[in-house]
Amino acid sequence: SYVLTQPPSVSVAPGKTARITCGGNNIGSKSVHWYQQKPGQAPVLVIYYDSDRPSGIPERFSGSNSGNTATLTISRVEAGDEADYYCQVWDSSSVRVFGGGTKLTVL
Amino acid sequence: EVQLVESGGGLVQPGGSLRLSCAASGFTFSSYEMNWVRQAPGKGLEWVSYISSSGSTIYYADSVKGRFTISRDNAKNSLYLQMNSLRAEDTAVYYCARAERFGELFTWGQGTLVTVSS
């Protein structure tokens, strides 16, 4: 089955840029979606189709996808961005796959 | 307002059964593909099952195949998950989620907790 690999944690100072990676075999050929989840809340879609932002998501959130790595970039990080982030793809075997999640800590 | 509301969670013994429901409102339910996603306590998200808008196409994660059954009633704007032969490792918050054009899950319910324990 298809596996998505994320770093367990990323730390960043306020105002800096956070990059969260999602690794998978030839992931560049798939559409990658990213979700933000805060404690006790349902996930929120922050990036879809590799790099598109849903309405209401700040422009500080961006995405890219190429080769074996997709990346979620959060610019000018704020305290409110502290959360767990998950990547997700639709595998060719007709299942949805989530990465293991990355805990973003704002120092 | 687009809304998904899950219900039916609770405490069940190992080997038992439970049926989850997801009530949809604020959109044309019959036009959308739907999914169940779960999250064990302190763990990450795990996709469980998918059903097409008409109900004709269904997929399951290997971890639940043969034990769980997804279904929908478009006339009642409702999604269901019948869970049989439950195991301790099925303990999780179960979310229903609406799929969009590229398979992204934009709309989620608040989740319902299923606890499998003796």
C-alpha cells in the first residue's frame, strides 16, 4: 500500500517560515491535500490539489509537489498556526491515504 | 450552512456492533461522494471508507474490510457506517467528510467517539 511520510515535529519562531514535507513514491504524480487540526477539533482543509487554497485560508499557506516530496509552506508563522498538519492523497488502489501527521510548534 | 452531524457512537464490548449515522444539511447530499475517517486517541487520521454519490462504488481500508459496511440514503440525506466484530483498535473518533472535486475533504462533521472495551 502507498505510504506517506511526514516528520513528527517541526518547530519555528513567530514570523519565520515553516516547511512541512510529505514524502511518497512519485507523489508528484498525485494530487496532494493538506489539513490542519487543532486539539479537540475536526481537521480543516488548508491546501488542495497541491497548491490551491480554499476560501478563507490565509495566503501565508502555500503548497508544492514534485518528484517524491510535497511541501506545505507557512510564511510569517503566527501562534495560531500551532497545530497538527496532515497530507493526504488518493492512491491508485482506490483508497485515501493520510500521512502520519506533523506537529507544528511555534516557539 | 453546510453541515455534517455524526451520531451513534458509544461504548461497546469487543466483538460487538455499532451503527454510526451522519446527517447532512445545507447542500445537495445526493451529488457528493462521502467518506468516513477515524482518529484513535492521540494518533493520526486514518481513512476508513468511501462511497460514491449514488452508492454504487464503495472502498474500504484494509483494516476494516469485511467488518464495516458503508451505506447512504440520499432520500434521508444520511450516511451510515455499520461496524461489526469490533476490536479495541477500532476505538477512535469517527468523522464523516464530504469529498470535493479532487478528492479533498473540505467539509467534516464534529466526530463521534467509539470506545471498544470490556
